[in-house]
Amino acid sequence: MNKPIIAQHSDRHPGHFKDMPDRLRSSANVPIPSLVALLEYLLDPFITILSLFVIVHAYQIPFEGPYVLLTVITFLVSCVIFEQSDICRSWLYGGLWSRGRSVLISWIFLGGILLFLGYATKSSDEFSRRVVFTWLLVTPPLILLGNALARVLVSRFFQLKKNTRSVVIVAVNGASRRLADVINGNPRLGMSLKGYFDDRAANRLANMGDGQLLGSLNDLVSYTASNKVDVIYIALPMVQQQRIMNLLHNLRDTTASVYFVPDISFFDLIQARMGEISGIPVVSVCETPFHGINSIFKRLFDMVFSSVVLILLSPVMLLLAVGVKLGSPGPVLFLQRRYGLDGEEILIYKFRTMTVCEDGAKVDQATRHDKRITPFGAFLRRTSLDELPQFINVLQGRMSVVGPRPHAVAHNEMYRKLISGYMLRHKVKPGITGWAQVNGLRGETQNLEKMQSRIDHDLDYLRHWSIDMDIKIIFKTVLLVLKDHNAY
């Protein structure tokens, strides 16, 4: 008999974790036919370069030289961007809105990278403006259309009985129920869930979903052999290592593929994913969302956004600097030590709004009607214009446009002792605005409960970060500043 295939989750397909974003939870790491896997990886890059090829010929321009090089570069870069942004998986599982949003955001990044390369190499003049503009405009709709057609074809493919694989799950718990929901809710996976194996009686297993109890763990091997089970998911808790080892040993007498679904939902997970180091599986329980190409996306976004703001608002910042200087004696900029990425101290810049520049072991937060706030400083704080110099921090790489708001070092040292997980917010760079601030937690934290709520929102940002989440926070921040008359 062939040995079972003991598979593991890859870094590309996160496992079934409690705090996983919905856009990833639906794309469970279940095996799909190799042809479909290849299609989902290459479809969007192929549509991208095919669109370029057709447009170049439509304008009757020879497809040679720079266009050939552009095609190669585009294909390589798009493979990375589309794969990391989950576009390739969204046409299998997502709705129209999620697909359109992913395509648009990734296309903006791809276009930005290509335009930057053209500018940096001074080769942009070698391309027709009409070709480039048309290509940038029509390719996203073509990708969506290609996704829709692929979805129909894959659905037809899986409607054939020979492409449906029989699946059973070992253990009934949170992880196995989430897996069952994904299998039952996605017929394109080509899987048919037969039921569960668990040593507990059926009447003791609540919320078993659509599945049924097929027997105890001792019945698994005989059922697998007699019913031609194709895939077995073992969802036993990690603490039951010996039972798992016994199961794997007994399953060697079958040809079923075996997958281990670790139930680690009892951890406070941040960016949970699974990967490997030279073949050794590792589980990420707490990690920054900005790993791999995500760090490039985030940094590129910060550099472009902060540069645009500083260029466009430099005259305004000059006038504000004059206003600060004339409004009260003291420096124009307020410099304060705060904690940045990985808890390293950074120096942040703000327009001075008070008569004092506190940065010692004790820092008093600004309060309503605070006598230390200057008249011009009150205007700056109410409109958040005092934050503008922090875009220099963003350009320097010390901060990000969006992220957990940095606190004074004195406040950090106090709250890290009072709030569990406080320092986890420093897994990313601090931001000028953040998820907590657009959810009513801007300004003074009068009590420990309010600071706890702010930290909860910061950690929620780490768990669910995406580029479109950053864009959403920026828009909400602008609206908040325009209508928030209670800021001080």
C-alpha cells in the first residue's frame, strides 16, 4: 500500500485561526487539483500581458524591443503582487466587491512600480502614451472578466463526479467546524464531507453542523478502507500528541491523504500563519503583518503618500511655523521621545502647541481647557495640523501613515505594566493616525479602561491589516478631523 500524504499548510495559505480575516478564512488551505492551482496562480499575470500584447497590436505598433522587456518584467512582478494579494484565490471564493477591490489595489501597486521603473531608467519615452494609458485603464476589467469565466469553468469541472473527493474529519471542535463550513460552502473545492470521527457520543457533540458522527477514532481506518476516503483532516488538539501519532501510524495502511489542522484558537493570535524552515514546520502565533512583500507595499505607500503631502502642504506648514513662533515664545517644533518599531526609541516631530515641551519621566496628557495650550496651539490641535511634521518621520522610516499612535516613553512604561499585550502594538511602526483614533479613541485617555480599548483596537489592526484598510482609515481620519469639534 502507498503511504498517506502528510501535508502541511504553507505560508501562502493561512490556517483556520479564530482571528483570521474573513477574506482569508474563506480561502482555506484545502488541496485542489494541480491544474486549477496552476490556473489560479497564472491567470491574472497571463491576462495582464495578453492585454498589453493586444493593445500594442491594436495601435499598429511593432511588438519588439522595449515592449518585449516590459512584458517580461510585468509578468514577473505581477506574479508576485497578485499572489501575495490573494487575487488568484478571490475568483474561486470571493464576491464581486472583494475581487474588484483586490484587483484595483494590486493594479495600482503594479502600475506604480512599472511607472517608477520607467522613470528611474529614463525609458518611459520609448513607450506610446496611448498604449500605456489604454493598458492601465482596460486591464482591471479584463482581469475581473477572466476571473468570472474561470470561476464558471472550474465550477463545471467540479460538477463531474470523478472530480469530487471524499473527506472525513477527526475530532469535533472549533477548528474542524470552521474547516467543515469552508468545505460545505465552496463546491468548487470538489470535496464531499462525509462526517466526523470522535470518541465522544453524538449527543455530546454540539454544533456539529451538516456533518454526522461516523464513529470513534478506532473506526477511522476500517471506514477509510471500505469507503474509499480520499482526504482525512486531523483536528485533534496539539496536547494529544500521542493519539495523533497513533492515528498516523494506523493510517499508513491506507492511501488517503492526511492533513493536520492544529486547533490553536485558544491563543491570542496576531497574524497567525504556518510555514517552514528548511522543512521544519513552524507556527506563527504573534507576528508583524508586514512580512515579505507586504513590507514593500507598506513602505512604498508611506513614501509616496508622505512625499505628496509634504510637497503639497509645504506652504501651509511654513505659515503654521510662523504662527507658532509668533504665538508664544519657544521652538517651532515639539520633539519627544516615543517608542517605535520593536520598542526602539524614536524622536517624533510636531508643531508645538503648548508652553511646555515635556519629555521626562513624567508627562501629563493634555486635557480639556488645559492652561498649557497656547491659543494658536488650540487651533492646531483642533484641526490636527500639529501632526503635519510627522510626515517627515514617515519619510525617514521612523513612522507610518497608518498604525498604532505612539505614546510618550513615560506613558509606555506605565501602561505596559498595567495592560497585558501592550507592547505587541510595537510589532509595527507607529502611525500618524490609526484604527483606534477613527473609532472614537482619539486624544486623552482619562482612565485605564479607555487605554485598554485603544490597545484592543491597535491589536485588531495588526490582526486584520490590509492596504485597503489603511486607505479606509485615512479617509475616515479626514472626515473625523473635518467634523470633530470636540478635539483639544
